[in-house]
Amino acid sequence: MKKITGREIALSGITAAFAVIAVVLSYYLNVLSVTFLAVASVVLTLPMMAGSARGSILAYAAAAGLSFIFVSYIAALPFVIIFGPYPILDYFLRKYLKKRVIVLPIEIAFANLSFLGCYFAIGLSRADFPFLENLPVWQQYFCIFLGLTIVFVIFHFAFTSLYDTLNRRLSKVLKQ
């Protein structure tokens, strides 16, 4: 096992700090909450661009723990369950699965399980979606998860595009 370096720890700490700042901003600026959670997700990729997946995992663990301290657990759960693990999962899937066709269905399954976990952990109910009240129960759940899946697929392609662009521009700087 490769020894962890001080540079890796420092980059992970800085990354965790930026991710926590984004989570705290998502709590206080409700209008942009999903945007700041997405920013926190993108920030977690910086150690990966430097060649340290372990550093990204350390940054996620630190940011998740600190998020629970600085904001309520309900505000931290979307980051801890969905936006934090996603870049790590995406990195490993893209690295080890050569067929890109398989990556998206696995990530959609992860997203739906994460949405389900957040749905029950936060305590949402079908009453929180009043525009669906005229539909039968199974159609309400179907519409909720279909909408979330569509939003996730858009996020996936935006995230992948942004990651590739940042990786091209920052990997030389981060690896030095």
C-alpha cells in the first residue's frame, strides 16, 4: 500500500473545506441549494485529478462529518447520501469499466437508491408533492422518481463534461 503523503493530506483538507463551505451555503441560500451541493460534488474531484482517489475519499469523509456539525442533519443528508459519494463512484466506474454503456445504468440505480434513502431519512411524504395528488399512489411514486432520474441524468452529463474540462486544465497543476 502506497504511503500517504503530506501533499495528499493537504489537498484533501482543502477540498473538504471547500465542500463544507458549499454545503453550508446550500443550507443558508435555499434557492441555490442543489447548485451548491453540485459544487461540493465537483470540488471532491480535485484529489482525483491529482491522482489520489484515496484523498477524495478522505475529503468526502471529513466533509460529511463536518457538514453534520455545521448544518442540520436534514440539510447534510443530500450531500452525504447523493452528492458526496457520486463523484467517487463515477471515478471508479469510469476507471475500471471500459464499456461506457454500462456506467450510466449503474449510476442511475445508485441515484434512485440514494433518492429513496433521502426520501425516507428526511421524512418526505407524498403530501410534499401536491401537484401529483390526483394520481394513484404508485403513479405518484413513479412520477417522483422519474423526475428525479431525469434531473440526475442531466446532472450526470453536466458533471462529466465539467470534470473532463477541469481535468484537462488542472491535472498538470495538481500533480506538480
